[in-house]
Amino acid sequence: MKLQPLELPVDHSTGTVMPVSSRPCGECGESVGITKTFSQKSSIFYLVSMLVLLCFVGAWASQFLHHRLWPLDTAEVQMVAVILLIVYAICMMLPYLPAIELGLILLATLDIEGVLILYLVTVAALSISYAIGRTIPVLVLQTLFRFLHLHKASELFCARGECDEKEQIDRFIEHAPKKMVPFLLKHRYCVLAVLVNTPGNMIIGGAGGIAMMSGMSRVFGPVKFVATVLLAVSPLPVIAILSKFFIT
């Protein structure tokens, strides 16, 4: 029985045996690709799991506040209404919290003055959420997108956040899909108003999440954003005030 000689890969330029780390291996590239894909899917899975958990926590908090805090004694109504307004402001400001449920409860129970206060609290909470998103450094956003393997999303932002609103819009148009993005950016304030009032917007973070993402995008001016929110959240308070006015 003859033994076959062991053939080692040789670097012909130097005449030495190639080290293991530099030897060609067809399976190595496949292994790296599989590992990268698995890491990307794991990051997306963790993100989706966190969002689903927040939705369940928000729904539970809404039920708890509705059944436990609402008083049976009418003398405590004003105190609990103030507490619910504070909780409502926090829920409206943060993504994936049940602000709309608390808002409907308050609209049905508050008088006309209370509805006006609720309206102003809503505008203030969304403005704060927008400001929080606006102050998040661009480098932090790019790092987050790269961690989630969303490299194309990280390229949407200017380096070091030095672009103004117009330059950021041009960058979005340059790197984003060409079909709908230019139209949506041109009418972005109308899109914002529609999204805030769209049922089921909890999927993308609710009104607070939409406001925070608007600030993070750097394509919404502060004054125009507040003006849009003032108009976008006004229909329900106006209907509530008119109904209370005609009923009383």
C-alpha cells in the first residue's frame, strides 16, 4: 500500500509554505456569509421582539389605568383627571405607549376646558418628542443602523450631521428608492398629518414615535412641524367640544 505524499500550498513567489490563515478556502467565504446573515437576522429579531413587548406592556398599562385609577367617588374625579393627563402626556411623548386609549377616555369625561387642556398637552408632548429625536446625534443613529445591519439607512444621513434641511432632503432622494420618496418628501407635512391620525399607527411607534422619527430625519423644520401638529390633532378635540356644547 502506497502512501500519497501530502501536498501543501506553496507561495511560488517566496518558495515557502502558505500559512493556514492565508490559504484559499471556498467554504470560508460561505461560512462568513452565513455568519453575517445570521447576525443580521438576530438583530432584527431582537428589535421586533422588543417592539412587540412594548406594545403588550402599553396595552396592559392602558387597561390597568382604566380599571384601577378611575374613581367611584365623584369628588376625586379632578385629581385623577390631572394624574391621567400627566400619564397621557408621558404616553404620547414616548413611542409604543397607549396614548390614544387614555386620550379617548379623557375626551369622553372632561369638560370643554379640560378638552382644551388635553389638546395643548398633546401638542406639547409631540413637540417634546420631536425635539428629543432632533437632538439625537447623527453618529448615534448611524451606529444604531449599522448594528442592525441597515447600512443603506445609515448612508441617508450626512457625515457629522452638517447638512441643513434642504441638503438632507437631497441626500434622501439620492440614496432612497426613486419611485415614491421624492413625492413623499415634497408633501412630507401632509404625510405627517395623515400618519398621526391613521388608525393602527402603533405599528410604527404611534404618534410619539412618528414625532421622534420626524426629528431624527432632520427634514422637518421645528415651526412647520408644530404648525402641522396643531392642525393634525385638532379634529377630535373640536368634535368633542361641539358635542359637549350642544349637549349642555
